[in-house]
Amino acid sequence: MIMSYVLAKAKNEEILKAGECGGAVTSIFKYLLDEGLVDGVLALRPCDDVYDGIPTFITNSEDLLGTAGSYHCAPTMVGDLIQKYFADKKVAVSVKPCDIRSIDELIKRHKINPDNIYTVGLNCGGTVSPVQARKMIDKFYEADPNDVVSEEIDKGQFIIELGDGSEEAVKIHVLEENGYGRRKNCQRCDVKIPRRANIACGNWGAEDGWTFIEINDDVGQELIDGAKNAGFIETKSPSDVAIEGRSKVENIMKKMSKKNQDASYPLVNESDEWNRCISCYACRDICPICWCYKNCELNKPYFKDEKNIPPSPIAFQGVRLSHMSFSCCDCGQCDDVCPMDIPVSLIFDKLQKKYCERTRYVAGVTTDSKPPLYSPDKVEL
Amino acid sequence: MSDDLKIVGLLCNWCCYGGADTAGTARMQYPPNVRIIRVMCSGRINPSMIFKAFEEGADGVFVGGCHIGDCHYDAGNYKWSRRSKIVEDILEEFGIEKERFRHEWISASEGEKFQRTMDEFHKTLSKLGPLEL
């Protein structure tokens, strides 16, 4: 199917006010819940403050308002959540590109039933770790991190809004030159629009108060038509200028990522960080692609090595690399959970890129096939 | 020194293991450093087996399978051949020279090819010396 574009905004006044740029995403979720098309919606809701977004399963559409808005400081991952806890439910979920990539890889592994989920993609320029965000706001902004009521990334700036309604903005590249800003994996990520989701929403190219939606498949088309006919959203066609503006933003983002990709990919045996490993297995446990859990090969007696710390990297990360690096969606969760701050995702992403060079397979982006390693086809690389 | 080199050889039951047998019954001389492990198919070999071998002190790992098209299980050697590429990529990351890992298609009648391959592999490894991880 040829992808098509549409601009949408909420018809409900409350959602229009609470939501980011038109509240179309929240309205579509409301439509799905109210019409009984899904059992629940999995979306982010702030807990204590804007740095503390937690994935919440919402079954009552009145609670949806609490999830409206954007949360760049909550780098969560929903792929493994759906697989672990909502496998037997019909779920609608908002997804960043890395979320949908992990969901896609799990679908290929028959761990998620594609008929059971609606995916509403959110264009993503990157996320910021909550701890870093606080430090960065403390250092580069005049505001107190605790006063921030919302944040937004727009036109290359990280913008914060304070309790009294004032706004402050700092250019992201300034932040990143100083070691702050977006997470490292986000800086090198070149999938900015989640085209494997049913629809991909965002404000790039959109006029104020509207959400720009790219419809990626038939289900996405049904979603938009359904929500429109049921009176949840109003839509209009975007102008050519808007479409061009959007792809311009995407291309600039991609170009920036490519630059960051070239920058730094050290070999494992050349980087000291790996000596810090304490064999806690947190990187494996958090990985959305690793789904074997108790059956993990690393738990087998012939690989379980409790005496040697740090473990021999090849018998620990080497094994994991061979299991899933070709499907790494570079979500950076392993970096985030590592108690010793080892940049784990770097090597997995690097191997995925190498694998991509050989096979043209990009995890969670390539549509038609399983990872070539799993394929029964009689082809050599 | 080079007599101490340890080579782990993972050979497929139907072809390469037969090839090693042929070399043996014909009394062809090849370096005794190779410890042969018979597997039913090269498609059964996981990358982690290679890594385990290196971690346990192997200086080189050799994998032998049937020629493409001859697999007893139809497509096992295709699977191995794709897997071997990712093994090469990963070994490079951990500072293990790619010459320490070799794979070859050897049929049951190719005793001579087995002998030649072992000779070559042993020579390569002798030049590289023992592996230090």
C-alpha cells in the first residue's frame, strides 16, 4: 500500500488542551477504548514529575488525559512489556521507533501476535535520561529542575516550560557537545519515524495545533477513518509544503545521526569499560529482544561462571551478541540499567550495522523477512 | 612451541568426519594438534560453541561441513555458512584474529583435502602463536 499523509486534531476540547500538537494520539486511543476495539491502552504517564514517566495500562478512557503530552525524559521500552504481560490481550500502544522495532522483532519470533496490537507511532528525535536531564537543566538553564512542568524537543532545541508559564530553550548540539543532551544511542539512531507502526504521528511539518500523521498500512487507514467517523478527530490533507517540511526535518536528523555513527565504535578488547562488568545480567534481562529468560544459554552450567569477575567478555557478551545482535534495535536499555555504566549498546549496535552491511537487514525496519540467520532459505551471505 | 597448539575441530558426521576418516585409513600425515568433535551437521554448530572453545584455551577452531548442495539434512550447511559470518564479525571485536577461525567444505572422499587443510591451518596458527585472551 502507498503511504498517505493526513493532518488531524482532537475534537474534544479537554484533549486538545492537554495533548501535544492537536491531541490526535490521545483521541485515537480514546476512540479505540470507547468503541471496545481494545482491552486497554499502554501509554506513558508521569508519576512524580516530568522526569518520571511510567508505562501504564489504561482501561478507562477517562484516565487517558493523564497520558497526554510528550515525555522525552522517560526512556522506556514497551516491546518486552507487551510480550510478558499483555500477550493475550488486545492492546493499543504508543511507540517510539525503537519500541516498534523491538515489537517487530518479537512478532518475527512469534512472541507477539500482530493481530492483537494497534501501534500508534510517535516520531522521535531522541530521549534524555532523567538523571542527565535534571543535571543538564540545573547547569544550562536558569530554572530549577523541580519547576519544570513540561518539556519539548523542537527545531533542534530542548525546550522546558516552567510552572509560571515561561519557557527556556537551549540548542541540543550545545548540550551534546558538553556531554549532556540526548542519550548516546539516540544520538546515533537513524530511524526517526516509526514506519512499521500502523500510523506515525508527530509535529514535524504540521501547522500549530495539528498532528501530522503518516498512515503506514491498512489497519492505520481503518484507525483514522474510524476515529474520524466516530467524531473523535477531525482531519484535513497536509499541503505539499508541510510534507516537504517534514521530510526535511527527518533528513536533517538522519544526517546528524550518521555523523555520530562515524564517530566512535571501539573494539571490545580495546575498551577498558568491560573490565568493570560484574556479571549481573541486567543487560540481558532488560533486553527487549532477549526473550528466553530461564532458558538463556548464559544460565547453562557450561557458561555460568560465578568465580571469574569480570567475566571473560567473549563467553558473556560474545554469546549474547551471537544470539541477538543482528536484531538489536539500539534502544539503549542495556546502557541505562548497567550498574557499572558500561556502554553495552555500542557494541550491539555496531554488530547490527556490520550485519546490515552484509545482508541489508535492519532490525525492526526490514519488512519482508526474518533475520537472515533464521531463514530456512538456501542462500549464502 | 607449535606442538602445543590446540585446535578444536567440529566436523559434520556425514562429510568432513568421513573425510578425516579417509585421511586416517589412508595413513595420511597431518598435525596431531586437532581435537575432533563430531557433530551431526554443521548447521548444528552455534557461535557460542566456537566462543567456548576459544575461552577454554583453543588456539584455533576449525569447522568442517558438507559441500553446498550435499547436506544430509538439505540446508544445514547454508545455515552454518551464514552463521559463520557473524562469528567472524564477533571474534574481531574480541581481538581474536580471524585466521584462528576457519571453515571448509570437505566431503567424505576428500581425505587429502582434510590433510591439506589441517596442514595449512596448523601453519597459520604456528605463525600466530598461542592465543592470549
